[in-house]
Amino acid sequence: MVRCGAAVLRKYSNFIDDLRVYVRGGTGGMGYPNLGGEGGRGGDVWFVAREKTTLKSIRQKYPQKRFVAGTGANSSVKALKGEKGKDREVHVPLGISVLDDNGKQIGELNAAGERFLAARGGLGGSLATNFLPCKGQRRTVHLDLKLIADVGLVGFPNAGKSSLLSKISHAKPEIANYAFTTIQPELGKIMYADYKQISVADLPGLIEGAHENKGMGHKFLKHVERTKQLLLVVDISGFQLSIKTQFRTAFETILLLTKELELYKEELVTKPALLAINKMDLPCAKDNLDELMTQLENPQDFFHLLEEEMIPENTLQFRDVIPISTYTGEGIEELKTCLRKSIDEQAEQVTEEYRKKKLLLLQTSK
């Protein structure tokens, strides 16, 4: 069985995509009974999305993982209305989902500057509260990071995703001859001659049963949710995780990857997708590719040869199928061109849909 070296595990063990924190709004200030004064409201705790922020940096800067807002000022003879307590702002990465302790999503932050009220401050003392202040809201929440990228690389371990990312971008992911090279998501950017940039995420390799949280499981699949498009990377010679697991052909690999995505979240298979057939430098790769292309043209014709649990409800419709070799560089430039075209077409489609909605709203208002 393929095992990851301890040094690699140590290297990547610091990556954090989930952080549990305690938040508490400030207590309100005391009221002034004799003059009917009102204490200031307690401060609020806010999560604010900010670029170049990581959950790791939050944990390092605030090891206690406690965020408490300021207490409201007491009412006094000089100031019958006490001042509001100081708000506490916590800078968090883009792509954060805020979950309560039951796992229910209560907010998300996707763009720089977006804010989420994590804990509201308590009311100041007044006639309604017998001039006694109220405590602020307190709770424990999870900051769950889902990587935001234009393209997500999807494939079984050792398919060549890390090698591909290093070829098409300036990223330098760990590359080795064992299966689970990628222990954390790696993000690279493809730079084009006209200065257009496309972000590509190399995500930890799936295994069969990932939707049930086997292997990297949900730790991998949650990052796929916020990528705009998928790029499946498949070894043309097939895949076998270990001598104890069954060998899968390239065609079976594609179906299994689709099945895992579908079982985790059905809408993932509706994302625009491309297929990179890797390791075309290997012997018999051309014959294997011809067979695979025949199978992809009419996949249903070959389902009777497969185990029922391998067959997805819906097959992925690939915009392009590009044979490549990360070893020789074959097909890499064509792949970059196809990715650019696909991203541009999707952006145009989104713009057109937005324009139609605005036009419909304008017509309705008239």
C-alpha cells in the first residue's frame, strides 16, 4: 500500500481549512435609575473578509481563539446616554462559510469587504430592563474555508495534477512517486500574453468512497464547490491505489470521479468541465486513447460491462478532451488555450444572463 512520507505530512499539517472560535458581544452599560439614564449598548463582533488572510494566521495571532467586543459605557449625570461599546472586527479569508455548533450554515463571506455579524452586543440598562444591562450574544462557531478558484483539478492520486499545475503556472507543488503527494490545496495562476490570469487549484486526490469521507473525503470535495469549472486529470494507463484495490481503466476512472462528485453534491456535475488525458508519453498510450475516445462518445453502450455502483446518474459533458504529457510537455499549450476559451465563454454567458435579468426587471417596472 502506498504511504505518504512523514516529512511530507509534517510539511503540510499546518494547512487549516476549518477553525472553531468563540465569539461574545459586549455587555451593555448600567442605566441611571434616578434620572432615567440609559447605558450604552455592548459592542458587536464582526467577521470581515480580507485578502491575504488565512485561518492559520488567525490561529497564530489569537491562540485562545476568543473574540470579545467592548462593554457599553454606563449612564451618568454627565452622559445620560452611555456610549456604545467598541466593536471587535476579525479579518477572515475569502471563501469562508460560518457554521454554528450544529453544522448549520449561518453566513458566508466570498468577496473582500463583506461583513458578517457573529455576535450582537447586549442592550444597555434602561427603564425596560430595570436599568440593569444585558449580556451580549455568545456562541461557538466554525469558520469553514472553501477554496475559490476559476478551475479545480480533479483526479485520483498520482494522476499528475501537481505536475500539471507546475507546468501551466508558477506554483511549485510537491511532486513525488507516491500517491498522496497533495495533502493541501495548492493554488497557481496561468498567465496569458494579454495579462489575463486564471486561477487553478490542485486539490487533494480522491479515492473511491470519498463522498463517505474516506481518504481526504469531504476535506477535498468541499473545495470543489466554489471553483467555476472542473478539469478532470486522468492517467491514460488507468489507476490502482494499492495491490489490495482493484485496477481501474481510464474510462472507469472518469465514471468513478463523476460518481463521487455526484454523490457528494449533485450540482457539482453540472459545472463546466474539461478532461485532460495525462501520461501520453507511455507505451500503448495512443491505443488506449483511441479506445477511451470511443467509450466517451457513447458511454451508455459500455455500462453493462461495469459494476452498477460505479455508474453515475449523469455523465459529465466535457467541453474539450485534451491528451497531454506533463513529462514531455505535449498538449500543455493547447490545454491552456482551451481553459482560457472555456472561462471566457462562461464569463460571457454570465454577463448575458445578468443583462437579460436587468432588461426584464426594467420592462416589468414600466
